[in-house]
Amino acid sequence: MRKKIVAGNWKMNKTLQEGIELAKEVNAKVKALNAQNVQVIVGTPFIHLAEVAKVVDPVIAVSAQNCATEVSGAFTGEVSAAMVASTGSRYVILGHSERRSYYGETDAILVKKVARALENKLDVIFCVGEVLEERETEKHFEVVKSQLVNGIFNLSNEEFAHVIIAYEPVWAIGTGKTATSAQAQEMHAFIRKTVAEKYGKETAENTSILYGGSCNAKNADELFTNPDVDGGLIGGASLKAEDFSLIVAARSKH
């Protein structure tokens, strides 16, 4: 049975002190919900990881937003998967559209990063999604399939069990636009079908697929009624404990 998941991606926001306070607020609100059927994850900047891991209860898992391609060495400014794991983090977000577009992360780079994460017992939230031009020219299925095939379909069945997929229509991130509920379901169903073709129906049915395009407290309820939308990768709304907890509550009831 696949997990219901609500994961926050704080991106480059909050000082260390502000992040600790936000984590405490989120922790209190999520505990009050008693939503034991939902895996709640907070994806923080690197400097927050160890401290946030200390202040949240086991019901909330901590995630990094990236990791290095290399194991260790003279790579100034990089943070290895082993370093991430040593903080108490259990997840890492890889392939986010901002990493792909701003920092030139290719499929080949992501293959390395996924491998390093899995070697260090981190579960991977792997992001896929199309830009507006690709959607408008009806290449969105082709683009997403290519990202899956070239980014994670080299994994064994055992390794793939530690991957969560997040679909993020790039044109709906931080723009206020959101894919319609029907568009989200259509792509999530396509992703599940694509996974089934590679790994089999059982694996596909056990793979959690999250929606990551401006999911918020107002639209979460409708998005989560879709059978193939298993949760959300939440950006801006994850920076407000009240909004984030409302999204968790919406995921819990469906």
C-alpha cells in the first residue's frame, strides 16, 4: 500500500533560528491533528537539518533539498549524501525544476545523485515536470517519461522502492497557477502507468506520486480526491505552519 505524503520544501528561506521556530510550530500542529495515516516531511536548507531533526517528533521526517554527486573530497561548497544522512534526515529532494533550470542539472547528474542518496539509506523525492511551452505543444507526457527513464529507471526494483515521484508542472510553481484537478490526475495516472511498464503493476501501485505545483490549503482538498494523487510537495504554503497543517489534514481525510 502506497503512503499518503505531505512534504514541505522550504527552498532558500528562513534563518536557522526562524527555521527552528517554524519546525516547532509545524510539529505542534501536526501532532494535534493526529494524522497517523500521513507521512509528513519537512525539506529544509542544509544548515537547518540537524537542528530541525532534534525538535520534531518521529511523526515528522526531515529532508534535504539536494545532495552532491560525489562521495567526498575537494568539492568546495558541496554537501554529500553521507553528510545529509548524518544529520538525522531520512529523505532528499532531487531533480527539482529549479535545480534543473538554474543550475543545469542533467539526467546524468541526477543519476549520480540518486545513487549517492540510496547508498546512504536516504529515500529520494524525485521531481519531474514540464515547462509551459512543452505543455502547450503537447510534449508534456514525452518530457516527463524522458525524465523518468533517464533519471531513475536504471534502478533495481529494490532500489526503486525507496523513490517517491513528485510531478511539478513548472508553469505552476510559484506562479499562483495550478494544474486543474483533472490535469494533475491525468499526469499522475500516466506516471503510474509508465512505472508499471518498467517495474510491474505491483511496484507502480506501491509508488507514491506527489503533486508539486502551487498546492495550497485552498486547493489541496480537491487535488487529493484524485485516485493517483498521493500527496503534495508543498512550496510556499509550507512556510506557514497553519496552512501546511491544513494540507496535512486534507490529505488525512481522503
